[in-house]
Amino acid sequence: MATIIDGKQVAADVRARVGKDAAALRERTGHTPGLVTILVGEDPASQVYVRNKIKACEEAGMASFHEPMPATSTQGQVLAMVERYNADDRVDGILVQSPLPRGLDFKQVLDRIDPAKDVDGFHPLNVGRLVANQPGLVACTPAGVMELLDATGVALEGADAVVVGRSDIVGKPVALLLLHRSATVTVCHSRTRDLPGVCRRADVLIAAVGRARMITADMVRPGATVIDVGINRTDEGLAGDVDFGPVSEVAGAITPVPGGVGPMTIAMLLRNTVIAAAARHDR
Ligand code: NDP
């Protein structure tokens, strides 16, 4: 039976450390790390995410600013809002909640965020730094996956790591982070031949697909560490990309959904905000 990796606990530990780091930064520089969330439109799920981010920010003793914008906002208005916070010294991190309402260009908005305040790690400059293994702001969910692996104590150097999914926000950055830790990384996608066979080679298996329970027990090497990034709404409630029950009989360690990767994303967002604040104020 696999060890269940407790994302809630690991996230709580990260948030506690971030709270201490934020207080220490304030002590050294007089600056309180600050995050602004820009929410365009009234998507209910996005409203919940943003509320959680604001709450977590305040709990960590950080300053939080919120900019709700109507769904009818123009591209120019959203860009102007980003510019405003690029120039606002109280703010170290700018988060534009996705998805944007139809008709707005998210990529252009991301490109406008000052890379020094890009706490989502999606700006091309930060993506380039990640590729080159240079210090920068790393996307929150992938960084959270690495934090969970480290908390589990799994050896990554020389390990066979298989990432299922190649999106810009999860699959690709996770693959790069694993590569920089000297894992031997295979990235799978919808055109991969013999997905079960490739997955079975993995010492570390990361599922970031968006298909409920598609990673089944026969695809998992006994003793492997399995990280399930997937969040899928099904008739029976929330499900990951991994068929949790049967896979936990085979794996060595596994994240549940919910309570695995999910809580890490906000924790890493707070950490990025403190990193960004330190880079701007600690000199
Ligand atoms: P995308 O839809 O952007 O990417 C999915 C990837 O899975 C694609 O690369 C796609 O391949 C691949 N894929 C789809 N079907 C198959 C298949 N049958 N076999 C192999 N590969 C397949 O999703 P995201 O990366 O944005 O998200 C993935 C999951 O993670 C989702 O469930 C999402 O909700 C969740 N998520 C969770 C977060 C968290 O905080 N825990 C944060 C972000 C995402 P191809 O490129 O060929 O189309």
C-alpha cells in the first residue's frame, strides 16, 4: 500500500515558512510583500480561486490587493490595469486570473506583466530562464510538484521520470524542473505510442492530462512515486487523472485528489511573491 503524500501538510509547511520569510523581509527592508489579483468577469470558479489566494496572502502577513474588472473590459483596459501595478511599488506580484472572458488575449496580457512581478512564472522571460536553468520565477503548480517530491524524499538524480501532458503551464515546466534535477525525463502526450508501456518504466510518474482516472494500475511500476496534477469534475465529484484506489495498491507513494497538488499551487504563489519582493527590495 502506497504512502499517501499529504499535500495539505506540505503546503501548510511552505506557507508557514513563507510567513516567516515575509516578516523577516519586512524587518530588514520595511517593505511588506504584496500581491494583486486581477479578475476579469464573474466566472464562479475563478472567484473562488481568487478569494482563496487573497485569504492565503493575508494569513501569511502579506499585503493583498484585488482588482475585479467587468467581463466587458477591453484588452486595452486590462493591459492598462497591468501597467498600473507594474508601476506600483507596494505590489511585488501580479496575478491575472485565467481564463479571461472570450475575446481577450491572455498571452498578450501575460507578456505585459513586468517579469520581476510575474509570480505565475508564465512570462516568456521567466520561461526562458527556466529552460536555461537560471534563477527566476517558476510556475506555481510545477514548483509545487517538485516540493511534494522533495517532501517525499524520492531520489531524482538518474531516476526515470515520465510526465504525461505537455502543456505550457504544467507538463513542460515540470519536465524541465525534473531534468534540472538530473532525472531522465520522458514527456508523453496524446500522440505517444504505447503510453502504458512508457509509464511502466517510471520511477516517478507525473499525470497532468485532464482525463479522470486515465492512469490505471497496470501503467504503474510497483513502488513508483505518482503525482496526480489532474483536477476533473465527474458525476461522483472531484477526480484526479490517476485511478487512485487501484494505483495506491501498486505505487510506493501517491498524491490524493483533492489534497495533493492542489493546495501546493497557492503556497507556491505566496512563495514566489516573497521571492519577487526580496529581489526588488533586498539590496
Ligand atoms: P491541457 O489540456 O493544457 O494539457 C493536457 C495534456 O495532456 C496535453 O499535452 C495533451 O496532449 C495530453 N493528453 C490528452 N489526452 C491524452 C491521452 N489520451 N494520452 C496522453 N496524453 C494526453 O491541461 P493542463 O496541463 O492545463 O492541465 C492538466 C490537468 O491538470 C487538468 O486536469 C487541470 O485541471 C489540472 N491542473 C491542476 C492544477 C492544480 O493546481 N492542481 C493547476 C493546473 C492544471 P496534446 O498536447 O497532444 O494535446
